[in-house]
Amino acid sequence: MCEGGPVNQDWEDRVAAAWASFEDYPQERAHEFRALIDALVAELPADSPLGPFERACAWDSTGHSDKAVPLYREALARGLTGYKGRRARIQLSSSLRNIGQPEEGVKLLTPELDAPSDELDDAVRAALALCLSSLGRDREGLSLVLGALAPHLPRYQRSMASYARALVDPEA
């Protein structure tokens, strides 16, 4: 059982293999990659949230944010949760920004700042920072990025974290 619905490990492995081969599909063959994903999705139950999620990822990764947005929304509406649900929210926010709707991306990602921590935390902050920047809120975006970067620095973690807070709260 996957957080998106019942699938077996063989299916998950074949999806992972398809994505591992993504670089083998230059832009002029992007339709072939999307067809590969569509074939895998066709094996899922009709109401699985994984189908629209994987299709959204394929459209998004081949430069079609406009086609990805409704598919991400469908996946989330069908109940995509957990790690893949968080990925869907990050990717949907990025796609919304790409199609000129960064305010929706901010609304979608802001609650993720308080979600349980995982390896996607920095991706949340990076995508949210881009959405904020698109809205002219560069200081807030820079604060998020510096805050995400600080723990990874070999030195200056404390000062960079303080600078990040000071960008949005001069009293910090």
C-alpha cells in the first residue's frame, strides 16, 4: 500500500526506472516519455491519485506547467497524501508560479512550513521563495532561502540564521 493508493513494488520500481531514464528523452522526444508514464498510469485503478500525480510530473518535467496544474489538483483532490502529497504541493506551487499565479503557490506552500519535517523542507522553502519573489516579496523569499541554507554551511550557521530572521523581523 502506498500513500496514494494500492500499488505493488514492481509498479513503483518501473515508475522509478522510467524517471531514471528521463534524461534519455530530449525535448523533441518528450512525448515518448509522457507516453511511457501514461502506460504505467493505465495499470492503476481509475480513481488512484497516483495516476494524475505521475502524469502531472511528466507534463511538468517536459515544460508544460499549464497541463500539469489541473493534474496536480486532481491528484490532491483524490486524496494524495504523505510524501507524494507534499511533492505534489511543491510542484503545483512551482507550476502555478510558472503560469502567472504565484499567489496561489504561496497559499498552498505556506502551511507546509509548519508540516512535520522531512527531506522536502528545503524544497518547500525554495519553491515558496520563488513564488514570493514573483510577487515582489524578495526579502521574505531571501529569508526563507538563507534559513534553509544555514544548517548546511560548514560555518556561520548561527549568524546566517540570524540574518535570515532579520530580513523579515528587524527586531530579531
